[in-house]
Amino acid sequence: MQLLETHIVPKLEKQIRFQEYSVGIFNKTPTKSGIKKAIKKELIFIDGLLATTSKYISGGEKIELFESENSSTFERLKLELEVLFEDDYLAIIYKPAGILVSGNKFVTIANALAQNLQKSSFSDAVKPQPIHRLDYPTSGLLLIGKTSSSIIELGKLFKEKEIQKTYFAITIGKMKSEGVINSQIDNKLAETKYQVLETVNSKRFEFLNLVKLQPTTGRKHQLRKHLFSIDNPILGDKEYFLDDKIFNGKGLFLHAATLNFTHPFTKEIITITKELPKKFKKIFSGFSLHL
């Protein structure tokens, strides 16, 4: 057998069964079912002894994953993510435009989280999970839960509107300097506050605006639909656009720039900001985020 990976267990608050702890610790076998199969094939050792699912882990153990000569192993997605905040409860990562958050595709943010984040030392640690979603063409900050309790608590914060999200978009056409859009989406209340920060003339689009957006609800495609509803669609949007104002080649100009909330466990005020992508600055070259 050939040694594939070694994992040293950090100090834990309390003991946890190996089958619960083991999810996500190995790149080659990230799932619970994969771990069970590897144990059955006698490919996992804990401190030199064959592992069992009922073995309790307390901290300091050396866990080794081997590969048999005839085995084929699962290749984990190799996608490096920028991590802007991380502790044992949660993380905030940057999602580039053009990648799905989750779904049936292989290349998703969800499939890349375990290799980019440290496994939580808490007993209810789980495979890291996105708490909310960003559209495929949208770039920006994504909040991740690392334990069962944090996933529940962060979900509550979203439901109770206690997580403030700030977006930036480049929109087409003449706009009022600020306003509130509250047209319904899918027969549900939806509200978006907007503020125009800068406007430049455009030969093709007449005006392009750098707009700060603060949604107070979280409907699917809310920002894109709301801006389209006032005849100021987002530059590069292929779904919500004016017939003569389609812009190809640079993707959607929508960026989730800031997350602000009170940490549900440490009570620390968390404010994380990600600077605008380069494509925004090519149009608004002198702008820099100061939030």
C-alpha cells in the first residue's frame, strides 16, 4: 500500500466518533461514504492501528489514508479560493464570477471548500457549506458554515435580516441619484435601496452608472430584476436586458462587496469587504471602496 495523506487531529473540546470527525479531512476521500469504504478496505489507520467508525477521537491522533494497488480514488476539485475570514465556526470566501456556488456540476464552490478551509475542531464539525447563494455570473463574498450549529445560527441571521450585504453594479442609462425599488418578485415583497456613486458618458449606452445596492430582502435575481424593472439593467446581463443594449464579452458587472453581521458565537462585529474587480475599474478608474 502507498500512503496518500496524513492528518493530525488538533485539540478538540470533547471526544467525537471518527465517522463524524473524518468528513472532509482527506482530499482524496472527502465524504462520509468514501471514508466508510476506505475503512472497509482497511486503508485508514489511526495511530498505526486499523480505523473503525466507532473509534473516538480526542485530539493529537495521527490519521493516515493509504491507497491499495488496485484502488481508484476520487479526485477532488482543485480550485484555489481566496479566504478573507475564517475561524472554527465559519468562513468568508471570495467567489469569482463564472462559477456555480453549488449544484450537480463538478466545478462548484461547495466542492472546493474542504480543500481551502481548515476543519473545525468542534464536535459538530461538518463539511463546509455555503449559507446563501450568489448567481453564477456574480462575483463577491460568500458566507460559509463549518459546524452544524453555525449553519443553523447563520441561517437564522439571514432569515431575520441581521446580515447586511452591499453590492456594486454598473448599470445602463440615466438614473436618479438614489432611490428604493420595491416591486414584487414572484409575488413576494422585495426591496432594494440604491445610490448612484458615479456616472460616465458612453457612446453606445449613453450613460453608465456605478451603483451601490443594499437589498433588504433576498429574492432570486432580485438586484438584476429590480434594476431591469426601472429600465436600468446591469451591464453584461444576458437574462434581463434592453433589446438594443446587450453587452458581450466581460460578463455581468455585479459584485457582492461587503458582509456585515454580529458573529453568532463570539459576538464580534464582522465586516469584510472585497475590492471591485478590475473590469469595474476600467470604466470607473478613480473609484476605490471606502465602506
